[in-house]
Amino acid sequence: MKKSNRVISLYRQLEQAYPEAACGLNYQNAWQLLVATILSAQCTDKRVNLVTEVLFQVLPDPQRMAAAGQQQVEELIHSTGFFRNKAKNLILCAQQLLSRHQGEVPATLESLVALAGVGRKTANVVLGNAYQIPGMVVDTHVKRLARRFGWSKSENPVQIERELAELLPTDVWTRAGHILIAHGRACCKAPTPICSQCPIIELCPRIGVDRCR
């Protein structure tokens, strides 16, 4: 069986195993998703959702965020970790949206990654979930699973993104990210996967704890 066919076969099994996989961040528009995704770096979705529930009441849009003080934003997002750098990026990002995009979150990868605090992962989250533009998200879970499944040998997230984009149909890119993340959290954990609970163990090319590391 060709590699592409093996990949699709395994992915379809994961789809069946995680039918409700979706973005774990709460948001009502592209701006809120952008902010939440920036905050999610080195932080759980659960914690981010608790923080943004208050944050969006105080600073609901780019206009208010751009005018906010560093200390105010830091206090609002403190529990997400790396709060000083995140606050700085959120304020600058909001200012850039106002000066470059009339306060609207752009819908292209190139424009998104040009914003403060926005990398390809964050950009693809926004594109795929807020704008329904296919984006292949590569976070720590996706990176780990791509290597364990033999889909990529690279350690570079950008290279992994390109390889997964070639292996998976465009129309599943966004959902694939959610599904892989769900599987990584559920049983294909780091550093040791729980293979006894794996719903796709028969298709996994790297069966066994030692080989999965």
C-alpha cells in the first residue's frame, strides 16, 4: 500500500474514533480566536477559556486592546503564563490590525504571520476555524504523532506542515489538526503513549512503547 493510502486509511480511523473533535477555545469572532490562540501557547485551553471570559468583557475588540496599558493586560492574562510577552504582543497586534487592516483580522496566512505574536500555527487555527480556509495546524501533539505515524521525520513544524498538507486532502486539514490533537491528548501521549487504549493500534506503524518514543 502506498504511503498516501496508508495515511488516509489511518486518518479515517481516527475520524471515527474522535467524531466530536473540535477547537477547544471559546470565541465568537476571528479577533477573539486570534487572542485566545496567542494566549494558548504553553497553556491549556481550559485555562485560556477562563481568562478570556473576563478579558473579552474588559477588552472586547482591537480598539480597546490597542489602547490598553501593559500592566492592565498583564493582570488580566497573568495565569496563562509568559504573561509579559503575551501582553506586549496582544497590544501590538491590536495596533497593527488598526493601522494595517482597519481593525479586522486578515484572512491570509501571509498577513496573519506578519502580526505580533502570530506564527504559522496560530494563523492556521484562525484561518481554519474562523474563516473556514483550510489550514494544517502543527502543535506539539501533531508534531509528535506525525513522527510516530511515520508521516514525517522532521523536527521542524513548517516542514511537518508541508508534508502533512501533501499527504492529507485539503478539505480535512483543519479537522485533521483537531483529531490529531484529540488523539495525542487521549492516549498517544508524551513521553509514553498508552497503546492499550489506542483505537488505531492495528494501523499504527510504530507499535510498542519503545518505538513510539
